[in-house]
Amino acid sequence: MNTIPEKSTSIISNEFKELNTPSPSLEDIRNLINGWLISKSNYLAGKSEINLSKIVRKGLIDRTIEERQNDIKKGIYKEINSQIRKIDLESQTSSRIVVLVELNYLERIVKNSGEFVKETSLTPLKVKYIFGFSNKSWKLVDFVSGL
């Protein structure tokens, strides 16, 4: 298994570039996951729109939008802080990549009034990310957390 050690990455822009390389590096995959995590976090906190169609499949974006709509109905938002600790390549073909990731994960649920509701901290949170290659680019297709 290939492994990349813990490293902090910050993405300033909310515009994410497509990953077109037929055989991307683990660092390329890490950047896609970071883009997903940052954008999802900002969206669930009510800070930005979700603009990930270049790097995430529609079904996953729809699930995230549904999660935010449910939070809005409950009068809450989520502050999520996640950092990749470790990433391992599980499998790779010309059309599919599966990686296992360990995250430092902290989620705070807050009422719209600013009142703290609860906090969940998982270190590490183990997540399997599945990427698919179609229309000449790699996209996050799905993930399974809590492995």
C-alpha cells in the first residue's frame, strides 16, 4: 500500500479543477478529498454554496444539499473541521480508485441563534473514498465512514 504521511493543506479558492490525469497520484487524490471536505464544511455551515460538480458526482452533491435542507428545517448548522492524517491506496483501475483515509474529525452542531448543541470528535475517523473516471475526469462517487 502506498501511504502519504500527515500534511496540512489549505485551499483558498472554491473553484476546483477537474482531475484529468488517467493515473493520478495519491497527492492528486488527497487534493480532491480536501476540496470536497472544505467545500462540504463551508456549505453545511451556511457559509457558501456547494460548487463541486467538477470533482464530485451529482448524487453525492444532492445528498449534501438534502443534509443542509434538513439542518435548515431544524434551525441548526454544522461547523466541521477535518484534516487528513493518512491516505492509503486500496485499489486502482483505469476507471475506479479506492482510498482509505484517516481523518481528524470534529463536528459542532449549533443553533442559528449561536447556541451550542453538541460536539462530536473522532480521531481517527476512517473513511473509504471511491472515485470514478468518466467524461475524461475523476470524480468522487461515494464514501463510507466509520470503518
